[in-house]
Amino acid sequence: MKKWIIILSIGFLLYYGNLNKKNELKVTIPDEAIRLRVIANSNNYYDQNTKRKVSLKVQDRLSKLLKDTKNIKDAREKIKENIDLMDKDILETLKKDNVNYPYKIDFGYHYFPSKTYKGIEYKEGEYESLYITLGKGEGENWWCVLFPPLCIMEAEENDTENIEYRSIIKDIIDKYL
């Protein structure tokens, strides 16, 4: 009997906990942050794929540049000093894919709309960022936080898509039910 009371109590807690997950957490990007945003020419497959390739190429360059950066001032200087290299990387990527539209790369303050990602809502606002617009810039965008190096760490991981989170309480219920 005690076993069933414990299991029902745990079940209630799990159910109640899942209801509360629907209330999304609002996160403010810290003032000491630099973001990266790449906006595609359009939402067609070809343009979205080009956006992905450009963002990966720029992330690769930035991961090397910002690897040992300790503060935002140093990150800002390294980005400014190497914007020509990133410009070259973008041009090479577009040429390799036979893309003929122009692009723009800018480092400064840019508007970001609110965004919900993995249950977390990021507030809209003006953020210091490396901002890349491909072609008309009418497609979906991709963004991350460069400093602190959140997207760079994610880019270095091999399998970020298949992370599995488990609950020991759920495992116990599954085992005994």
C-alpha cells in the first residue's frame, strides 16, 4: 500500500511539474554579450542552406579567434580586427555555392525580435552583434551568443541534437508500473 501511495505522489508531482513547464522562462541576454545573426535571402531551401553554410563558416572562424578570450573588450577587438577575414569567408562560401546575390556584414548594435527557443523566451532589444544579411535578407535568421561563447561551444560539440534528459523519478515509476 505504501508503495502505491509513493508512486501516486510522485506521479502527481511529475504531472504538476509538467503543467508549470508551460510557463516559459524569460531570459535577458546579459549586457556583456555579443551576438551573431545571419539572415537568409529567402526561405527557400537553397537560400536556407546557404545561410547554414555561411553561419558554420563564420562560427568556425570565430571559434578560433575567440577561443581564449576572457572579457567582452577583447572579444570586441578581435571581431573588429578580423572582420575582413570573415568577409572573405562569406564571399568564398557564396562563390563555392554559385550564389550571385550580395551580402552585408556589420558589427554594431542591431535590433533582435523576441525569440522562444527550447522553452526559453529571449527578450527583444538592441544587442551588440555581428550581423550578416544575405541577399534581400527576407528569410528566416539564425542567431547565437558569441560572447560569452555559447554558440561556439555548441558548434564544437559533435551531437547536440540527440541529448536525452532523464528523470530518476520517472525511471522508478516506469520500472515498477
